[in-house]
Amino acid sequence: MLESTMMEYQLTIPSILERAIRLFPDQEIVSVIPVGVDPATKAPVPGVHRTTYAKTHPRVMQLCNALVAAGVQPGDRVGTMALNTYRHFELYFAAPSVGAVCHMVNIRLPLEQIAYILNHADDKILFIENIFAGMIPLIRQHAPNVATIVVLGFVPGGLPAGTVDYEEFIGLHPTTYRYPEIDERQASGMCYTSGTTGDPKGVLYSHRAIVLHSLTSLSADLLGVSSRDVVMPIVPMFHVNAWGYPYTCTMTGAKQVYMSVFTDAVTIMRIAAEEGVTVCAGVPTIMAGLLDELDRATAAGTPHVAPTLRTLLVGGSATPRSVLAGLHSRHGLHVKIGWGMTETTPLGTANHVMLDQQFDDVERKYDAMTCSGRMVPLTELRIEDDEGRELPWGTGESGRLMVRGAWVTGSYYDNAEATAATQRNGWFDTGDIATIDALGVMMIQDRAKDLIKSGGEWISSVDLENQLMGHPAIREAAVIAIAHPKWDERPLGVLVLRDPAVSVSKAELDRFLLERAVAKWQLPDAYEFVDEIPKTTVGKFLKRALRERFKDYTLPVTA
Amino acid sequence: MLESTMMEYQLTIPSILERAIRLFPDQEIVSVIPVGVDPATKAPVPGVHRTTYAKTHPRVMQLCNALVAAGVQPGDRVGTMALNTYRHFELYFAAPSVGAVCHMVNIRLPLEQIAYILNHADDKILFIENIFAGMIPLIRQHAPNVATIVVLGFVPGGLPAGTVDYEEFIGLHPTTYRYPEIDERQASGMCYTSGTTGDPKGVLYSHRAIVLHSLTSLSADLLGVSSRDVVMPIVPMFHVNAWGYPYTCTMTGAKQVYMSVFTDAVTIMRIAAEEGVTVCAGVPTIMAGLLDELDRATAAGTPHVAPTLRTLLVGGSATPRSVLAGLHSRHGLHVKIGWGMTETTPLGTANHVMLDQQFDDVERKYDAMTCSGRMVPLTELRIEDDEGRELPWGTGESGRLMVRGAWVTGSYYDNAEATAATQRNGWFDTGDIATIDALGVMMIQDRAKDLIKSGGEWISSVDLENQLMGHPAIREAAVIAIAHPKWDERPLGVLVLRDPAVSVSKAELDRFLLERAVAKWQLPDAYEFVDEIPKTTVGKFLKRALRERFKDYTLPVTA
């Protein structure tokens, strides 16, 4: 092999922060954090913490020294159970910078799963947000290998016994630190998928994957954020690197705004206005809540004004067309959809439709905006039939979505069984069913296990849900399969009304769906109304729970 | 070392084209090429060749097969002496896709240097543009190892003996090809620097460097081009990968417009209008010519109208402030400056000042726009004193500009002497003298060898030249050192008048420079007027030739 004359230059996370502190020292990192509790409502009261890349740097260096002093070795997992704040940001950089792994634990999981994850990853040190301090005794009990617990933020009742305050943990250490040699293929971060079945499965990110993912995210066609942007990632830092934003924004020198527990639409809009936020990222439920609040405030004659806000980056599950259309048509906001998974770091596809792009008709524009988009550079998608044969694009046929690329996992950490179940011929099986059109635009049809098989034909639950959530009476809709003697399975719609006093008939919903190109045989056989649809910790519908609840459901005979 | 669970995924050039043909099949690659000669003026007549990513692909595959059939082995250098056209584009992708090296030879070099380069690189096959076919006998004579010569384009007098027409060379081969396994550190391309001293020195780019360079270039803060852009790289494909544009534009699916010999301002503006060009890239002399033509046409009442054109990307040498200010203030065009070298693939820095960015006063905006800008991600800059000690940023002090990064060369091909002279402690010595301000904004002061040492103080020739070229009477200005008995060296200004009939006095130029913050002791001692300033093949002032011409020059005693 004829080698190039290029320098050997490793792609590493420390270089991301080092560049930002030199080129954008005064760019801010803003954290909206609880500073007390409202005595009347018991709700947390937000306060604004303000720092800069330059001021963050000595603290990250202190944290590096503190980690080393605490015995953290290269390759060790450093657990975090923390919110979106500057302290979590510091951990995002410090842990990989000492050659260790920033292991973000999903704080919304049930305790047994958290204990499983801490034990499986073998975390010896854990950084835990003050508001979760009550869990510490249980963590000690169920994950006894966690030797050091560091608490982020003030604990009113006093620090739990045997724990250390974060500021004390880092405070006495030097503000300079010499990075070790880092190989770009070394593990830098870790997340467990909060799958709906089986034990959580761990993915180890590499320095290389994070750097490549950040660079790619910066492309004009993808996130397109620059050093003049102000980015508010509502997506939690305890889940898939907060979609990589802490790294991506730092790489380009953007201002960053973190919201800890304050993810309600009113606070989001107030802070967006105060801080000049240009880009906000979150899951569809956040955006649906935002739309409701924007509509409400406008109707009340007191509209929210955040003139800099222009783009909402949405992913994590399907975004109802009605939500993106409402945000765009009534509030001038551009919803840009992406698709990804814990196993894909996460960016896999991005929708290329731009705010200023012209369409013959706005309905077509919203159709186009609703798609998951195209595979990003360094990522490849294909769809396969059940025998693992590649399906051609552009036929309308759906298949199992397979992905491979520079930041796609090739295995699960210490889990040969789950690895074998999902890796095939160098491709990762996403477990999603998708179509890919002739120009590579991917559209998730369903999770493989959520598809409804009726008389040998597939019905997409996601498609029905998205349409139903466009009906003015309906806030949330989940569609699940119900066993049927003749057709094998038939769809049941589980609905949450916008106003419990205003119901809607099946006849009306049939009419509504038929008008939106749903075939007659795809119409749900029945609807059930509930107060709330159970959700996973990251905001997706927990269909397993619905299937359990309705497992003995009998469909009306009229079907 | 704890490895991540990420897939092993090589960063390779074939993946760039493969993505484009699947996602942007109908995006065009337009080439404006000579289709004849005007009988009256003998000037070439332009014709438009139009293809797409989808249509290019089978031709690239044919070319891959043809290269293999011609005996090209992995690692072999495939020489090109060619213009900016779709055929050269095909070579850019095909040569690396078979594991070989696309070796772009600078066609403007003197024959001895071309022969040196062909022999040093040991090219066995050469693709040569039809208009250079006359050189073939001399190439055969001086570079006898070139066994196969393929001619790009029709030769009116018939193909030279023993050569092959490009279309015949590829025509009979299959349109499918299976890429070999490619290691990302494998050489993919090669350029020799057309330095002003010594033999040309070769740099071998890698697949990895090209992919990383392309990804980084796409950032919103850097080129910021998207799939909706139409990019016209005037910078030649025979020089530093045409700044990487063929790869960068393909990676994002942009439309590309190549101009072969038609780099005059009138044709540029006509094609920009016809093809909807949004971004045009070239050296400062191209942009100065463009400004002259835009001014002329406006004054004549027949202004050029290319409403989509918004950004001019300029690099290669210092851009006179007057040129960028004129393009911006009189024609609404945003000049975005970058800095780089053959040794840096080339992107090293980019100016972050944006068209829509507000400044207190427009003069300050132009000052800011004139800088070379900030180091891009994965590239690091430092300045050193003569003893190799790093100088702090923001002091105003200038030093030797050193660079390292993911696409910076770590050596010259088969040239230990030149390598040793330029590589120090893992950094590449650019040979430039530069300042870096407190926020990392780099400004080239001079080539180290062009600095003028007067009484122990340095005078920047580049700075004087840029100011002088802002004077309305002056088209071009080069400043060189003249030996001086008292001060060691003093500056001489060599000027080209805009209108030979309208001269300008030294007193007037002194006043002009003093008004622009040039110190009295830095003023040139004298001026000489010439018809033309000799230039290198890539449009930089050839100061070596000026120094030779004026080596016995005696400065007036008044100094």
C-alpha cells in the first residue's frame, strides 16, 4: 500500500474544546437550573447560570485532575445521572479527556434497570444530580461497586453520607492538565438503549465517532449551525449524547443553552427570547407542547415573541405532520426532522427541506418535511426483505431498515447475544420498518414489532397515529394490534382527547382518515379513550404497556 | 485500551460519489469547454457540456475498468495535465477508486519542471487535455517512462501518434466496477508545489484527508455549501485538488460548473447567470478582474445580472482590501477569504465574517473580511520566533506560521531534504510570516523570504501591496527589498497603472499610505512602473523575477 504523506493526526474530543476556548473564549454556556422551590406550587424556581468556553476550561481541567486523583484509569466508565447543565457539559469533556468513558445513565429508567446498567458497565464512580440524591441509598444497595458518588449541586438537607459535593471534588485541583495520548478508536462515551424489551444494551462511542459525527452535523444541509447560532438542546444529556449537541456546538463555537428540568413550553419560549436562541432541539412531544402553548398564547392575545428562533430540530420518534405544519404555518418555525438511534450516535438521516424552499403547494411541502430524510455522509442505509435481500429504492415497498457507517455500532458492550441478533453482514438491523423513495428519502413506517398484520397485509401503526393526531379533537393517538379470528390482527386506536368534554365518533374519524388517503381496510376497527398514553423514558409511546392493557380486548364484530 | 463498539468504517473517496448518485442523481455537472475557434479573433468558442451525477457514474466505472486494463496497479500514479471539465472530474474519482493516485500536474509550469514532476512521481500513464497535445513529443522525450498517453477531447489535426482518445480509452469497458478494499490512509491524490525555489515537491493526499477536508469544508461557518448550491470553482483542478471542491460539492450533492479555459469575467458572469451559480471560487487576480468588469459594465449602463450569485471564495494569495470592499459595496457580493497551501489540502483557515453580519462601521467590516481567518476544525496553527518558541496570540507580534492537522502533510514524497527543512516537532513550517490576534484570527504578513528588513525592523511587503492596490490609479503592486547601505534593506514598489496615461507621484502615494496607518519609515523609497508583474503559474506575484530584474537598482539618496 502506498501511504500518503499526511500527518498522523488523531480525531479526539479534547481538540474540540481546545479550539473553542482559543477561538470563541467569550461565547456563553447558559444553564437554567432550579434555585429553589416555590412555596405555593412546590414547583422548582429557575435561575440562570452563565459561563463561557474560557471559564469552563479551567474547571474541565480541574475535573480531569480530580478524576485521575480519584483513581479513574483509562477505559474506566465514569457514570453520570444528570440533567442538562454546565456541570454535565464539563463531564462530557473531562471523562474522555483523561482517556475514560463518560457513561450517561438514563435517569428516567426504573431503579432495577439503572442498577443493571451501573453493574453491567461496572461504574466505580458516579456523578448524580442533587434532585436524585434520594436514590443514593438504593444505588449503594443495588450497585455496590460504585465506590465514589459525587453530587452535582446543592442538597438542602445536607449531602448524603459518604458522598462528595462536585465543587469540592474538583475545587482543590490544578486548573491545568496534560492530556494523555488518545487513540481515536478508544471508547469516549457510553449509553445503554432503553429498549422496550430485554435488558438495556450498552453502546461505546469512540473519539473518532464523536468527532466525525460532530463535523458531519455541522454541514449546511444537516444541522447547519455556525458560531453565530444559539442552540438550546432540550434533548437530555443522559440520552445518546444529547444527540451530540454539546460536542457539535463546541466544535463550531456556538452559544449553548441548557434547561435542566425546565422543559415546559412557557420557560422554553421565555429563555429563547432572553438568550437569542436560534435553534432548539427536542422530541416530538416537546414540540407538540410548544405548539399548544404558542397557539394558546396567540389566541389569548399575548403571543410569545422570540424573534431569533427559526429552526426546531426534531427526532426520536415520528413527528405528527399536524405539529410541524402548525409550527410552520402559524408560527413561522421550520421543523427539521432527523432520524437516529442510540446505536447510531445518533444522526442517521436528515430532512433536506429548507424553510425558504418553494413548493407548488404547501401541503406537499409538509409531506416532504414529515419524512425522516436522507442518509447523511458516512452513513449508509438499505432496506431488506425478511430473507435479508436488499430491496430496491423507490418501489414503495417497505423493509427492515439496515444501517452502517462511521458512527454506527458494530456490537453491544459485553452482550454477544444482542449483538448477534442485530448485526448482519456488516450492517446493523435497526428493528424499524421503512420505505426509501427513489431519491433516498427514508420514512419510518413502524417498529418491526408494532406493525399490524391484517389478512396478510401490513398496516403501519405510525402512519395511522400521525394522521389521527392531526384531528383537532385528539391530543395523542397510539394504534396497536388486536388479535382477530378472521384477519389475524386488526388495529385498535387508543386516544387521548384534547378536551375530555369534546369527544369524537368512530364515523367522524373514519371520514377524517379516508380523506387523508388511508385505505378503508386500514381503518382502526375501534377506538378506546384513555387519560394518558404510557411513554418510555425518552418520550416514545410504550406500546408494550398498551398491548398488555388491551390484551383481552374484543373488537366489535362489525369489522 | 478500551475500544469502542463502533463499526470499522473506512473514510474513502468512492463513498462520496456513491452517495451523490443515489441521493442527487439528476444534479448537474456543467462544463464550459472550447468547441472551436473564432476565425476572426482566434479565441476559443465556448460550448456547454451537461451531465449529471447519475450519468457520470457509469463513465467513472468505465474509467476504473480501463485503468485496471491498462495495467494501473494500486498505488500507481495516474498523471493528469488537464483543465476543469467533467473528464478531469471523472479522473478525480476513478483513479483513487481503483486504489491508484490521481496525480494532478500543473500545466502552467515550464516543461523542465513538468518533466521533473512526471519523472519524480514515476507516472506511467498520463491524461492530457487536447489543447496541450502539442507538448506530447517533448513529454515523450523528457519523461520516457510515461508509457500510455490518453488525450482528453477532440484533436482537430488528428490524434498524435501512439496516443489514445479518452472516449475510446473508456468506451468499450463495462459500466460496473467493484471497488477494491481501500484503507483510508492510502494515497489517493498527488500534487507538487510550484514553489518559487528549488525543484517541485510532491504531496500525497489520502482518502482520509480528502473525506475529512470535504466534511469540514461543508460546515456552515466555512464554505457552507448545501445540495441547493451551484458552485463554480475557477480554481484549477490541476492545483491542490481545485481546493477540494470536486469532492466537497459531490459530498453534499451540489451542482458544479467547470469553466476550462473560460476564466474571463464576462464569460464567468454570463454562465453564472445562465446556470444559477451561487458560489464562485478563485484567486484574487480572478476576483480583481471580475470587479473591473462589473464596474465597467455598470458604468456603461449594461450591468451584469446574476441574481443567485452571493459568495466569492478567495484564497491562494492576499486579497486586496479594495477588491473585496468594491465587490461588496458596489455589487453586493460577499468575499470570503481562506488560507491554505498544497501542503494543507488546502483549507487551513477561513474567515468567519458573514454577509449579513453587522459592524459598527463598514470600514471595520472590510478590515475584518480581509483577514485570513481562523483555523478550521482538525487544523491547528501557531506562530514561532526564530528559535522555534511559540509566540502568544494577540500581541501583534508576527512569527513563522506553523500548522498541523488531519490533512496537513507530514513529509514530501521521496524528498528527505525538503521534509527535514519544513517539518519540526510534528508541525509543518509554512514559510509564511503571520500574526494571530487574541481571538485566533490569522493574517499573513509575508512570505518569510519576502519580508524587508530595514534597520533591524521588519516591513511587510504584502501589507504595502494591499494598500497600494487600493489606490484608484494602480492595478497591481509588488513590493520587494532593495539592498541599502545604511538600512540594510529598503522597500521598492513595482507598480502597474490602471491607465498607462494616468500616472501617480511618489508624494501622492506617500500621502495615500500615511492616511492608511502605514508608518513613515515603512514607506517605499521609490516606485518603478512596469507593464505587468510576473506571476507564478497559480497567479501569485513572482518576486524572484522582480528581485532579479531590480538586483542592481539604486535607491534615491533621499531615503
